[in-house]
Amino acid sequence: MIGIIDYGMGNLYSVSKALERMNYQYIVTDDKNKLHECKGLILPGVGAFRDAMTILNETELTTFIKNEVAVGKPLLGICLGMQLLFDESEENGQTTGLQFLKGKIVKFPGVTASGEKYKVPHMGWNKLNFHQPESALLQNVEQGHVYFVHSYYAVPEEQDVVLASSSYDVEVPAVVGQGNVYGTQFHPEKSSEIGLSILMNFAGVVETR
């Protein structure tokens, strides 16, 4: 069973519906005891980094998630949930994240190096570029288009955590992973067969732990 962490800022319905389509058992809850019983965790997220970390810290979910990851439980962050995996974000002032991955979250500049303006947020379908197709999360996944909605993106200190990227003026880390921690900047639950394949691969990681 996968536990979808409900901390009040997640795209819970669409993620749970995707797992339903996969016929994979899940639970949506903020109850740490119930989440502890799950074999894997999904941290969804929609909204601001600072607001999300405030809630996670106040509810002690930050400590809980860190403890679960420390004992080897697979974790998948989606959209804002992926950004929370990093050290810090500049959104609404510098805020410390969950610190599983080294790096920071910064805003799209909205202007290219040559001075051309472009739309922020990055919203819509964009093509994945695989860097580590052998990753458990990307096996048998098509290198096609997935659905993004975000104004901030990750700048990792170590490029080897970037499993796939997508170009939007800058090269955006689209899928990240290190150890038992994974993240997708896009919404796999809204990304058709490619997204479902990635979620199924995460379920496979969960089942093999």
C-alpha cells in the first residue's frame, strides 16, 4: 500500500485516481501511524514552498518523513512535493526544505539570456530528455511529453540526481532521484500513459523494498 500524505496542499484527488486506475492500493491521510504502515509514500504539493514547509513542520510530518526515508521507505515527491525534497527555496524568502537532495529552488527569470521575455509559470506539455534511462523510475517509459505547472525549478548541486530534464529556457530537472527518494516536477497523474508508467514504476520500487 502507498500512503499519500495529506497536509492540506496536495493534488490528492488526481493522484489517488491515478493509483485507482493502476488498481494499486493506497490511503490518503495525515495520520502518521497509518502512513507508517504503508510500504511507500507520495508527497504531493500545489502552492508555495514556505507555506508547505510551515505545515509540515507544525504537524511534525517533517520529522516523520525523514525518519521513514532513513529506514529505507521509498518516497515520491510530485510538483511542489519534489521541490520540498531539496535543501531550500527562495520562494517568499529563503526557506529550508526536507534536505534529502542538495540544491535550491529558484524562480524562472522570465527573460532569456538574449533579452526575450517568456511566460511564467511554465504551464503545459513539454518533452522529457532522459539522462538515466536505466533508473527504476524510467524503465520502459517513453521519452515523450508530460504536463507541467510551476514558476520555480530546482537547481541541484549534483547533476547525477537528475534522471530526466525538460527545456524551458533553462534545463529543468523533471525527474530526480537519489537512493529511495524520487521526485517529478511535472504531474505524472495528469501526464497520460507516460505519467502512469512512472507511477507504476514507483509502485514497483515500493514492492521490491
